[in-house]
Amino acid sequence: MFASTTTFALLSLLGLSAAAPTPVELAPRCGSLSYPVLLQQFSEAHPTTVYPNTHPINGDFHVSREMDPVTGKVSNRISQMVMFKDIPAGSYGCQLNVAFPANYPITTTGNPVLNVYTFYSGTDPAYIPYPNNWSWDTFYPRSETNPAPFGEGVFGTINFAPGQTTVINSEACPYGGGDVAFVFEIADWVWGSASIEFEEYSSAILDEGKAGVYLTYDC
């Protein structure tokens, strides 16, 4: 009888242990993905025009440049700014990525290899305002008296293509949190006229996929 009682007690304890809920980690997972919230173009042909944010319109991403085949003189340049907002404080390893589904429509001419530059804004590099009054004349031509607010040297080089998934490069996230932006231009060494255009797309809510550039980071 004593043995039976002891056995029953042990089995009861085991049953309670098995029924007890397993502790769940309630802290949010670090690491996240950010989609662009600002897509703004700067046009050499219209140097004082402040172009709208195409992100809520059609997601138009457009970079181009013309070159005289005889003299090599470049003209009619269009550069593209892409901005990611509100990177949390304490984040690190901000990584710029690109992904396109197979057969995604990308319109190109020439050899549109792109140089990518980190963009800085005024005295607070972690804040990118929009709406803003920025145009081609705000940043170009680059000179000692009018230095473009781009990072020191090329951040990365990329040639977009359907079916592509790759990392462009990574850098430190803004100290204390903030915004991150990049500017895309036809690479200086590319010979001839070149252009690229596509629709930047993302569905962050439904996670239906993405096309274009996006940012990942850890914390």
C-alpha cells in the first residue's frame, strides 16, 4: 500500500511537471527588415526642380546618364535617393540588400552599373527630412565649396537584374537611431549612355514579397 501511494505521488508530480507551461521568451527578436519610405530623384536637366517622393505614387526608381560618344562628355544625369526611416537605437550592421523576382520588369539601356553612396543630411546625419527642398543644384556639381553630402568614397557597386538576390554592402547604423539613405548614380567608369528604371515594391504587412532595395539590421 505504501509503495502504491508513493508511486501515485511520484506520477502525480511528473504529470504536473509535464502539464506546466514551458517558459516563453517574451523579449522581441532582434534583427529586422526595413523598406524604403522615400524615393527621390535629382535631375541635371532640371536642376532646380524638387521632385516628389515616388514611393507612395508608383515606386519609380530611375537612374540615367547620357554621354557624347565622341567627346565622352556626360549630361542629363539623374540620380536616385532611397531612404529608410527610424532605425531603432542600439541597432548595428545596417546592410543594404537587393532582391528581384525572376522575370521582374527592369528597363535598361547601355551598361547601367550603379555606384552607391551613403547620404548625409546637414548637421544631423541621422535625420533625412521629407518634404524637403532638395534639387540637383543642392548637391551638384561637387566641389570644395559645394561638397555633396555623400559618404567618403563609393559604398558599393551593383548591376540590377531580374532574379537577383544579393548584398550591396553594410555599414554602422546611425548612433542613437535615426534614418539611413543612399544615392545611386551611373558609375563614372561606364562608357556611353546608360539608364535603369523599375518599380520599387514591397508588402511589409502581408509579406507578399519585395522587388528592389531594402535594409536589414541587428540589435
